[in-house]
Amino acid sequence: MKTASQGKSRQNSDAAIRSRRPIRVKKERVLIEFPSSLLERADRAAVALGKNRSELIRAAIEQILDSMERKKFETELAAAYAANAKMNLDITEEFAHVDGEGIE
């Protein structure tokens, strides 16, 4: 007969096993037109990288999107720094008198 703690242990173990399974991502097929010279270059690059054509295209799109998101974040961060510049200067001036304290 199983105790309550043994039952929970089994449930936790089953959950751990399920959590290690790969998550299936829904994929959709798309039709993309390429100039033949670009497709040939892509196919050569895919072979050189040990990928298939679809993997190469997905990786390239992901890299472009990541770059766009990074640029957007950097722009927002620069705007935030600019918006807070006066406040930062005011704080710096407020504490300027303690910069040299404690140094002998």
C-alpha cells in the first residue's frame, strides 16, 4: 500500500520526466520566392554550416529579428538616459561635497 508521501513522490517524478521532453512548437509552411543565385548561395551556406535550407532561413530571420529588438532596446535606453540626464547631474552636484571624504 502506498503512503500519501509515496504517491506525491511519484507524481513529482512523473512531472520531472514530462518537463524534460522537448516542447513541440507549431510550425507552418510558407512559400518564399528567391532569385536562383541567392537560393544557390543559401544552399551552399547551409551545407557549410551543417544545416538544411529551412534551418538556415529560420536562423537568419531569428538573427535579424534579434538585432532589430536589440537596436530598439538600445534606442529606448539612450532616450531614458537622456530623459534622466538633468536628474543625474542634480544628484551628482548634491553629493559632490562627499566625494573626497574619508580619503586621507
